[in-house]
Amino acid sequence: MSDVTIAAPGTRIQNLLDRAGFRGFPWKTATILYTISWGWLFIVRDSLWSDDWTMYADFDIFPWRDLGFAPWAPLSVKVAQVVGLSGFRGSVFFCFFASAILLYGISSKFWMINHQQRGQLVLLFLILPFNTARVALFSFMYAMSYLLFFAAWYLLLRGRKDLYYICLILFFLSFQMHSLLAFHLIPVAHLLLVSNIKHLRDLFLVLKANSLLVVLPLIYWVLRAIFWPEKRPYHNVSFSRAISALPFVVAVLLVCGCLGILYKKTKPKTQKNILILLSGSIALAMGMLAYVIYGFFPTNRFIFLQYFYALLGRSDWYSRHQSLQPLGVALLIVGIIPVLQKFLTKFTSQFQVLILAVCVVFNISFGFEYVTDYSKQREVISELNEKIDSKYVKNYQFIDQTILLNARGRPYRERDWKGLIWLAYGVEAAKSSRIATTCEPQSDTRLVLIQGPETHWQALKNWVRDRDMGFKVTVDDTPGACKPEMVTAERVSGAIPILFYFTGAKN
């Protein structure tokens, strides 16, 4: 008999998970909640949105070079064209879930977080209702950057020299999502914290050994300025923009300073929670910094209003500006829960469940908005297909009386209407079409009148009752068919609707 004991398959898997830092990941709960929250991506699996029409369609070209994106950024579109729209959404779905698994491995090096809190962290990271813009094709680039970044961070903490340069490559490739240039400070700071630095000389030696890692964002930005500079002001960072972010930086330093003082004055048991809150504040700030510099978030008191508007309001496609928020917000919530235990001892577990439930409800609600919007698009395409001799039509008047049902309050832009024409009649018809959303007199004009339910609640009731959301599209080639009274004067407010976004409230 051999002296070597052969481990059972289950044991080998557990040992592998142990070595990788993944043992204890809440696989079942995470999979269920994540699928319920974001599974709606597969309901709209063949849909196109926003810049998708210029990325995926043939009637225009997305200006990658002009906007200063990395040369490998357009590969995301090539991948989508190869795997198809359904495969693309499966890839996005996988990328965010895999990032959470990597975060769980990374969190094994968060000494102030216990096993239970690690599980809470990844669940919140997965289902916090940030970035519903991931439904669009352009999010594939961000999803891949997300995965590359967390993979690099995870490998960095493995401490293996043979993986170090792979980490650098992965970090560099992830920087096609430019906000990660600032967020890169988080893994660098984490590496310093786990390096057992006791003296200033130790800090100098660690920085020297990782100098390439520290200056990697600067290297990317220099190479970008030389080899793929932007020709349009999109991600340009001027001196004045950087200076304008100083109030935000000062506010963050004040918050961190207060938490640092609180850390010194609290008991050791409480100090861990303070460190979690401090880490969350820094992660949240680094996730916002690039967008503050770019001017997407103001540097005055309205920053909080803008933040919640992007999170819960009719924010068009701007929820993507909060792509890096889940880590910081999840850490803050994990740090706050133990504090609440002192006041809500009997209700702590219920409070945790409530947070997850609220997140799931918002994700489902936002998802249903995209499902509703997609239903409208398909109805328009279906009615356009019913018309013959469409190649002779050049002028279109799209009159939409259901703008409150546009997902996240997004407006339909000219490229959206042309995209629907492309799907109905082909690329040449889309290229030659002229779009109007008013009833100005024009010759040889096709009216496309869109009517339907007033709120998402009504659309849901129609869908449950009739398996149809109730959109009615009228296509009329009669001269003068478009009447001024058809054009709704109602505009969607940018405010967060009263009671709940899903109601389609008209405030």
C-alpha cells in the first residue's frame, strides 16, 4: 500500500479553494440574488442601445480614436460581433460575477474583516443597484476592464514574483476604463498595508521594488498623450479641471482625518469597524475622483443630489459614472452594520436582509424599465415592417407619447430612431433617412406615432394580463398626418420620482 494518501475529489477542491482564498464564498446566495437582480439582461439579449447603433450597426462609425480610447478598446465590439448580442450579455454578466469572486479572494487580506463580513461584502458588491448602463454594448469594455483590474489586484496579493509582470499587464490593459487610473491607488495602498512595513526605510524599499506598479497610471497617460491622444474634449484633464476638484479632495481628507482621530480614541474592538469605514470612504472617493475631475459630479453641496440622481433617478446613461462605487459603498455598509448592532440587537439580521431585498427590488425595477423600452422598440420595428415601398421614404416624423416609459428617463436620440429604421429596412434606408420629432410640414414624410401605457405599473399589468405591454404604433404616409396636438408637451424631470422610480411618477 502506498504511503501517499490520495485526497477525495471534494477534499481536493476544498484545498484548492483554500489556497486560492475562495473557500467560504457564498456561491448559492450570490448566484441566486445576482441572477434575480441582473438576469433581465438575457430578456433584452438582442437589444441595441445608445452608442450601440454606431458601434454595432453599419450606418456610422464610433469615434474611438477621436475620444482617446486605448487601441485595444474597439476589440470589445469585435468580440460582440463574433459571439453575438446574446453572447455579449452573457460575457458582461460573467465579468461582474467573476470580479466579485476575485474580490472575495482579495478580501482575505482585509485583516479587519471577518469571514461573515467578507460574505456580506461580496453580496453587496454584486447587487448594489449601480450602473444599469451595463445593458449597452459599450459596457463590455468597462466589464472587461473591471475583471482585468480585480484579477490584477488578486494576483498582486499572491506575492509571487512570476506573476508580478502579469499583474502589470492586466492593470495596464484595464486602464482603457480611465476612471481606474485613480482607483489604482487602492490596490497600491493595499499592497503597502500587507507588506509589514515598520520603518520608513521599509516603506522606501517596498516602493522601490514596486516603482513600476506605482507609476503605471502615469505611464499609461503619457503613452496615451503620445500615441492615441483624443481629438475631441472627452477625457481631457486640464490644470483648471484638476484644481476644481480640490474642494472634493479636501472634504475627503477631512472625513478620513476625523475617522483617523476616532480610531485613536476608540477601543480595539471598535477600531476594526473604523478601519472598514475608512477603507470604504477612500474607495468611494477614489471611485468618484475621475468623474469629479471630468465635471460629471459637482464639487459643491449639490454633489450629494447628483450622486443619488445618478443612482436612483432618471439619469439617462450616466449611471455608468458610478461603476466603481460598489466596493466603497459595500465597505461602508459592512462597517455600519456592527455599529447598528448596539442599537438594534434584535433586528440586525433583519436589517441585513432588508438591505439586500431593497437592492434586488431596485435592480428588478430598473431591469423592467429596459424590458418595457425594448418592447416599444420591437413594436415600432414590427409596424415599420408592415409598410411596403419603404426604400422611397426619406423623411420620418417620430412622435412618441410614451417618453415616461423610456428606460431610466433616457431620451431617444437621432441615432436611436435611425437604428430602428436600420433594423426594419436595412442600412441604406437608415443612412438616407432624415429624422424629425416635431410636426413641421414636410413632403413625402412618414409619421410614426407611438402610444401606450402611462406608467410602468400599467405596462406590467398589461403584460401579466395580456402578455403584451400595450404599446400601439401607427405608421401613416398620408400628407399632413402629423398634427401639432400629437406632440406631447410633457418632459421627464431629472428629479427622483416621489415614492418610487418604478411608478413612473411625473414630478
